[in-house]
Amino acid sequence: MIGILDRLGSPEQWLGEEERAAASRIGHSGGDDSRLPYVAFGLVLASIVSFMFFGFLLLIPAMFVSRAWIEQQHERGEPLGSKRWLVYPSIALVLASVALLLLLLPPLGAMALIRDDVGRLFDVPIDPAGELRLHAGLRAVMVGTWWIIAGGLCAAFIRPIRFVFLPLLDRVRRKHFAMLSAIGALLGAAGAALIYYRH
């Protein structure tokens, strides 16, 4: 029996070139993952349809599926191709949500905490226009100050940020976060001017 197998040789020699190439692709693929982009896009659609019922939470697994497929494509040296438009939406939506929370949630929380203490901390003008300038100035100072801090934090952790939101942020650099800090400084300065000239 062993002698017969030796005379037959390896199974690959009986395959044509196309069959050998297909078998090689299957062997390197580690399984069929071609459906991952469709799964990710399906989760995005499901999150939109069920948004009112906390469907937005489905964006998190959708992003994980998208990133897993992208990493597999990179490891194989294969381009993303047209399927990238199936995985980009989940990454972009999570990125937009994180950016909004990062930029607005901390200053809004700080404003809520000092809302009742404004009268004790500042001389609130009697006229409505002056009071409006005071509150607008306080909001601008808080938002601007936080943007300065957020820009520095993002610049310090730029590598993990780029990795998480690859490939959408693969070209982002520290100078882009420095621009955020610069905008925050201008906003804070404008807010301070409004507070100073509130009367």
C-alpha cells in the first residue's frame, strides 16, 4: 500500500495551476471571512432602524467586526477594495460619536455643576444683554479650556487613536490636534473678553 502511494506522488501534482492557486488561497485564509463586511454593514443598518431602542449600541460590535476584517486584509497584503464602503460607516459613526462626547461632554458637565454658583462667583449684570454675555463667556471659556486639554491628550495618545480608527485616521498627525488646542485658546480668549465686558 505504501509503495503504491509513493508511486502516485503528492496530491498537488495532479492539480492544475488554477486548482493549486485556489487551494493555496484557502489554506492561507484561515476560514471564510468574506462575509464580515456584510455583517458589519448589517449591524449598522440595524442600529439605525432600532436607534430609539438603544440600537446605537450595535455600532460597537459593528466596528469590531470591521476592524477585524481590515486587520486580516492588511496581514495578507490584500487591498480593501470596494468592500471598504461596507466597513467604513461603522468606524466613521463611532469616531463621530466619540469626538462629540470628547469635545462637548466634559465642558457641558462643568457648566451644569457651576450653574447655581454663577451668582456667587461673578457680578451678574441686571440687564438681559449683559447676563447673556456673561453666560456665553463662561461657556466659551470652559469649552476652550477643555479643547486645549483634549488636544494635548489626543496628541500624547495619537498612536492608539490612529490604530483604533484605522484607516480613517491613518494620516492624522499631532499638528491636527495642535490646531484643536489653538482653536480652544481663541475660544477661551473670546469668552474671557465677553466676561470682562459683561456690563
